[in-house]
Amino acid sequence: MPNTLLVYNPVAGRYPSRMLTERAARVLQQYGWGVEIETTTGGSHIQSLARQAV
């Protein structure tokens, strides 16, 4: 089973990012993916998350 980390920034953009991220997670899970969702608010945090995910 493939795994993925979905990262979103709740203060970026015009759309409800949490809702869209959860929707994407559900679709991936339907196809057998393991999904983890993480919230970020800035560049250094997302860099850290990316390093951990790799």
C-alpha cells in the first residue's frame, strides 16, 4: 500500500484548504493509499515536514 503525506496551509489561498485536503485524502484512501494530513503555516515548517516525509 503506498503512503503519502498531504500538507496544507490553512491561511494560504482563497479556498477552504482543510476541506479540500480531506477530500483528496478520502479519494486516495479509496484507492488503497495510506494518508496522513499535516497543517503548516510557513516555509521552514514545510521544509521540515518534507525532510521527515522522505
